[in-house]
Amino acid sequence: MNSTSSEPGSAGQIQGRQGLGGWLRAHLPALLFGWFFFGMVLSGLVAPDARVAQLQSDVIREGWHLSVLAALFGTPVVLAYAWRVRGGRA
């Protein structure tokens, strides 16, 4: 198919050829953000009580509290980014 074709979908095929480097450049901040909060959720589930006590927090008293807060703060941002990337389609 010619890259100057006016067929529907041809622009998407051209954009899809940007390569891994272009894809990483475009999405790396969101990937790092998502992995950070995913790591916080997992870390909170396995955090020893002594480490949680070192936080000296009135809100986080057990490890799973950290997991819930990380999920509450991280998930909406990741979902909003995914919504934007999909073009607002469900």
C-alpha cells in the first residue's frame, strides 16, 4: 500500500511505524508512574510491621493501608492516561 494513500486507516498505519524508540519516548513517563505505584501496592502487602512503624503515620498503621493509598492515588492517573491514549473511546 502506498503511504500517501487516502484510504481510511492509512494514517494509523503510518503512526504505527514510529518504532520502539518513539513509542518509549511517548509513553515512558506514564509507564514509570504506573510501575512506581504498582510497586507501592505490592510493597505495602509484604511490608513488615517494623518498617510500617518507622513511618510514624496516623493514617498508615498496617502495610495494606499503604497499598490502598497507593492504589487510590495511582489508579485514576493511569486510567486517565489510558483513556487519553485510546482517544476517549470506551
